[in-house]
Amino acid sequence: MSEGKTEQSARTRALLIDAAEKLIAVNGVAAVSSRQISKAAGQGNNYAVGHHFGSKDDLLRATLTAHNVPIERLRRRCLTEVGSEPGVRDWLRCLVGPEVEYLAELGAPSYFARFFAQVSSDPSATVLLYEETARSEVLMTILDRFYATLPTFSDDVLEVRNNLTRHIIVNALADIERAAEGGETRTVPWQHQRDLVVDALTGMWLAPVTAHTTSGVAETRD
């Protein structure tokens, strides 16, 4: 009996995660209530989110984690295949590639990239992304090694390029997902889409810094 209840609870949690992901991807975090999620998941109990997760934030965490597990596998593989002397572009491929490949594995329609973009743009939910990022040892390793290949930028240059990188990746993935839903990218290999984003990011990170900020820039590390 207990096993049956456990399986039923797992199915209900999965339904709630799917419903939350789709509703938030389309409408945004603030516009979607726990009751709406419960109803969309086919639950007669309006408090199903609280019963199975504790809070809406806990449901968002569970949704992020559900996707991060397979993405971690792809990151780990990229880390092992990066080569003996990786440069800026190689590490950017390890940042972008696993995400794009995962979207390709999900197929269309999917909502995760747009869900992630909505969470990323909501000030009350952004902390959840930082928490999830901090839990990923593989991602932290990739980021540390990426930064080690860069010129030594001043803090303001580094902050701007970090922010631009985050916005570019998040919104590019959402655009890829949206286009796939409309049938626009089904014949485009995910590797090509990855390379388009990586090329743009590589150009940005290796772009020269204008004269009035060069005092904060050192030579590229050996």
C-alpha cells in the first residue's frame, strides 16, 4: 500500500512540475499562482503544491533540479572532452553546449528554456538560480577554468560581460526553444545552434576594451 502511495505521489509531483513549467514559461513567475498550477495539473485539491512541495518556491527549485540532473551529465562529458589546452571558446562551448544539446533531447514542444528565462528575469526568483548554480560542482569548475583563460579585466568590465553572457545564453536558449515549437529549427543541428551562440560570446569576451578603461586591463595570462 505504501509503495502505491509513493508512486502516486511521484506522479502527482511530476504533473505539478510540468504544469508549473508550462504556465510560468508562458505567463511569468508572478502571474502564476499555486492554485492555477494545481488546477492545470488536474488536481482537485487547490493546495496540492503546498502538500507535495511546501511552497511555490520549493516547486520552482524542484523544477530546476529535475532538469539540472541530465544537464549535469552533459556538462561532465564536455569537461572530460575539452582537450589538453582549452581556450576561451572551448570553455564557452562547455557552458552553452550542454544546455542546447539538452533542449534537442527534450524535443518540441518543450518549455524549460522559457521557464528558465522567466525565473531569471524575476527578481524574487533569481536567488533560486544562484542556489542551483552553486550546487553544481561541474559548472563551478567550468567557470573557474574559463575565467583563468581570460585577460585580467577590471571589475566593471568583468561585471558587464558576465551579465551580457547570462542574458545572451538565457534568451538565446528561449528563442531556440520557441522556434523549435513553431517548427523553424527542427532541421538545424543543435551543434550549429550551439556554435552560433558560442561564436558571438567568444567575440564579446575577446573584444578590446576602449581606451578610457584600459588602465584596468592587464595582459592575457600565460
